[in-house]
Amino acid sequence: MSEPLYRFSVATVPPLYVGLSRLLFATCRIRMSGRHHLDQAVNQGTIIAAFWHYSMLYIFHNLRHLRAAVMVSASKDGEYIARVARLYGHVPVRGSSNQKGVSGLKKMLREVRSGNNAGIVADGSQGPARKAQPGAILVASRTGALIVPMAWGASRYIAFNSWDKTVVPLPFCRLHVCYEEPLSVPRGIGGEEIEQYRLELENRLNKAYEQAWQGVDRKPHDEEQQGK
């Protein structure tokens, strides 16, 4: 894509997406399970919303009333997501799993310490899918913020042919959003303890994931998309 076309697309595609997505999600019937976990965590202070990459499109909308710093890839493609995040009232923090990841993590720590909530894609920008990376644990251990695992499923959807099978719900479908019990991470942990809490976060996210799809009478979307 030429540079002028890229600049035009990043200026027009994000607001168009946000407008259309608001119309789309307004047609969906939404049921929530475990919402009290989110409310209780928010009442205690800043939180870290943790979710799998496949679910990102609806999560931004779902958390639109909860201003959060959101880790976004530093790539040119990441600029589209960064602008969508801003339009939903969030604060994009540019970083990735490559050499710029450390810089992004430091920026995220500053945002949470200043009072912003955080939204972290637990399996990162490149996967593997549904395998938690330590980023959310590190931020929680250095800030004291509670991690709230969340996932959602859709009764009717399309999935991209990507590493995470990103899901877009179809109009007038049923959405089931699940929140798991918040994870409290002790301050200053390292080594084996980080791995212990990383596995616990992964387990809670996968529990929410399975419950979300059961709630709309579907198999987990990654099972349905195998071989497609």
C-alpha cells in the first residue's frame, strides 16, 4: 500500500469501523455471567482486563465506559487498532512481543500507576492462541492492580483466517460475556512465581472462554474453525 493510501485508510477506516460496530452490537442480545467480579474489582481500584486476542473487537466496545490503557502493536497495521481504541475512549500504548515490547510494558506501568485501568491481550499480538504471556502478571505485580479475566462467545459469527481466528459476531446474534474471579498477584514476584500466576491466569481465561461458548450453545470457536 502506498503511503498516501495508507494515511487515507488509517484516517477513514477506524471511525467507519466504530460507527458500524456500534450499530452491529446494538442488534445483539447480550447476556453476562460473573459481572459482579468486574464490578467488585473496579470498586477496589484500577484493574487489568485480560482477554484472548480473538475477542478484541467486541472487548473494546464492551469496556467503552471503563477508560483503559490498551497495549497495541507498534506495527503500521497496529495504527488502525490504536485509533479504534482512542475512538472508544481508551489510551493506546504501543508495544509488541519484539524489541519494542519492553518499552510498551514500561509505558503501560506508567499509565496504571497514574490511575488508568489496563486492557491486555493475554496471548499477545502473535500468539500462540490461548497461551497466556507474562505481561499482565508483570504489570499486576508492579502496580497491585487486580486482573479480571474475560471472554465472550457468539451464537452466529464469522472468523478470520488468522492465527487466533478473530471473531466478528453477526447481526441479531446472542452474545454471552463471562467474567472470571479476579486474580491478585503479590508485589515484586519473579521467576517461578511469575510462571505460577501466568498459568493460573491462563486457566481462568480458558474457563471463561469455554463457559462463554457453552452459553450460546456452540463449541469453542477454535474447535469449530479447525481445518477451515
